[in-house]
Amino acid sequence: AAGIKWFSDAFHFLNIGLGSRYIALLSLWVELERMHGWQTTRINLPKSHRPLEFDTWIRYGRYGKAIVIPLTRLKNFAEEFCAWWAFLQPNWRTFGEDKRPLPIIQFEDDWKSLDYFGVNGWFSLLAGIKWWGESLKQADDSGWNEELREWEFIIEDMAKMLDGLISYKKTHATSSN
């Protein structure tokens, strides 16, 4: 029951209208958590390169204080979030000169760096994407097109990697039986 409670709260928190790409990523996250029986763990994603907003979010119990990324901070938050996402990638992942992840040609077998579930796993990544998207929704002019494209790029990249992780876990679970 505790597993379902945390997941219900987390899903309610994340389930907002930020477009079809966001909803597709959210759906993959639901599948990952379902695979783990809605359980949580104390093991958390590495903090290195993580934006400071996450410290506040966690300190206030995740739901006790709304995190709002002001437009004046959005560019820095996006850069920090992307650096954290890059840091979390498996060793086999390649990056371009701009430090963005390159398109995935073939998945490999080492997924440890992204294999985190529960309240301290992918939920945190999706929370950051949510804050970023909510901030973009407040922007009332086209001066934020670059940040919007970057947000969409990261969502697509996260979805591909999460789908790859889920596929790996399904194959691994099937082959180990």
C-alpha cells in the first residue's frame, strides 16, 4: 500500500498538460514503476550536476513547497538539467561537440546509471522536466524558442533512453527465468 501511495501522489504531481511528448514520457515512467510493483527505494540518482532546485524540493518533502523556475533563471536551469542528464548517461552513450547526446544508434547492455525507480529515481527527472515546461508556458513571446526546442529535445532523448531501459529490463527478466 505504501508503494501505491507514493506513486499516486507522484503521478498526480506530474500529470499536467505539457503536450504529447511529455505525456509519452510520463507513460513510459508509469510502465517502469509498474515493472517495479510501484515500490520505492532509498537509493537515489546521483546528485552531481543536479540543479539546486531539487535540494529544496526534497527538503520540503517534494510536495510541501511549489518549485517555480522564474524565467530569469530558466536558461541556467535548463543548462544545469542538461548537464545532469548527460552525467547520468551510460558509458556507451556518445555526445556531440555541443555536449548534447547524439542519436542512439544501438543500445548496449549497461543501464546501471539510469536504472533508478521509486521516489528517488526517474520521478526526479520528470519533476525537473515538469518545472522547465511550466516555466516555458509562462513565457509569452517567441524569445524562448531555443529553450522550448531544448526542452523538447531532452524529453525525446529521455523517452528513448527510458524505453531502452524498459526493453532491456524486460529482456533481462525474461532471459533470467
